[in-house]
Amino acid sequence: LGLSDLYGATFDVHWLRAADRLSRDMLRLFADPANGGLRYTAADHESLIASNDDAYDGALPSAQSLAALALLRLGRLTMNETFESRGRAVLAANSQSVSQAPQAHTQMLMALDFVLGPTKEIVIAGAADADTTRTLLTTVRRQYLPRSVLALHPPDDGAIEALVPFLKTQTMIDGKPAAYVCEKYVCTLPTGDPKKLEQLLR
């Protein structure tokens, strides 16, 4: 989740690639085939007398809650249905305890809120150092958008297109930076106007 946030702050594809790799390792090592959730000990770990699978969100959020949100957000951004479905599976595995004591699962509820949506995919197409690109990014970042993912699509950037396939069609318009606001990868008409973008984000 931190690596995904680093990508959102810097748009350095290195962080998104690392988040993708770490998420795949997490599922490979900690997936629980019994209930669809995640274990706290790896599959290749020595057998324990008892395992701690507590999803309670205390002063620190639980690993289950953070993993669910990380998979859901990264899955939506990278069009990885496996990540999204596994994130939903973590929610399902903990649904009984969440419904019994929702106040004890606040971080898990944030992941649930992301699933319930509507969730937006926001793309800014343009060079990172262009003034209009920066203005559009500032417009997005001024909003509180917990049910959204944000990507930057610089021109001719094959590295980010490989990780986020739907960016291939979200390009600059007439050589100028543009913003796309999408839901389930269906986008409104692009705009380079910050005020219009602000309206689309509401």
C-alpha cells in the first residue's frame, strides 16, 4: 500500500512495479485456500501450535485490512482482476466479525467502501514537467477522493502502459495535457480545464 502511494506521489513507475511484485509474493506465500483470506505465516513457514489471524483494527490497522485495501487499489489501477478478487475475498473471509463489531474494523470498512464505490480511475495524460499537467494534478490532489486511483500517462511511456494497460487510450488531446475521469474504465470526455475537471470529480 505504501509503494502504491509512493507511485501516486511521484509517478515513478519503479514504485508501482515494486508494489505489483510484492503483492504477487504476498498472495503466493500467505493466501489461505481454506477461507480465501490471508494467513499471518507463510506457506513455507514451520508449523505453529496456533496461528494469529486477528483482523481487529486497533491503534494500528490490521494486516488483513491493509492487504485488502492494497490489493483492491492496485488491482483497480493495473486492471488486475486477480488482485481485486483476492481483495474482495479477504473482506468476505472477515465479513462475520466486521458485521458483529464494525467499530473494531475501521480500516477494513475503508476497503469495503472502496469496493462498494463508485470508484474512479483518474488519468492525467501529459508530460510531468508541463505546467498544465501540474495544474491538473493539483486539482485532483486538492480533493478528498478515497474511492479513486490516480495515474500519470506521459507521452510514449511504454513502461507505465505495460503495468496499466488502459492508459494506452488515455492520451493527450491535440498535443496538450488532458484529464480523464473514468468509472470501471469507461471515461468521460477528456478535459484540459481545471474547473471542468473539478466538476467531474464531484
